[in-house]
Amino acid sequence: MKKVNYAKTNIELFVIYKVKEKRQEIGYSQSELADLMNLSNGFIGKIESPNHSAKYNLNHLNKIAKIFKCSLKDFFPNKPFE
């Protein structure tokens, strides 16, 4: 059986961490955020797990920025990763 590599890139991990940090700062649980985004209950947990391939896309991030009342820029680094 072939082992699947779920490694996320540095930029993906950065964005995931920034969303998680903001989510916790506001006080939303993973399932509350998923509910506000009309996603399955475990979806945010899968994204935040290093052992799963799920990640945010731009539409997710746009919706999260609306929910958190912040800028999309809040989720991205100031400079590109090497």
C-alpha cells in the first residue's frame, strides 16, 4: 500500500496558523467556524491537522475574513517564502 504524503507547504501552514490564531482570539471553536462557513463539522479540524491534506482555498479565506471582520491580508505573510 502506497503511503500518501500530506505535507503542507510553508505558505499553507502560515495561513492555517494565522486563521487558527485569529479564530482562537475571537473565541470560536473549530466546529463553530465550520458552521458559520456552512462546512462539515470536522473540516476545520482536518485543515488544522498536520496529518491531513485539507487546506483553505481563496473562497474559504474570503468567507473567514467576512466572518472575522478583517482583511484577507491578515492571513498572509508580508514577504514571500523562499
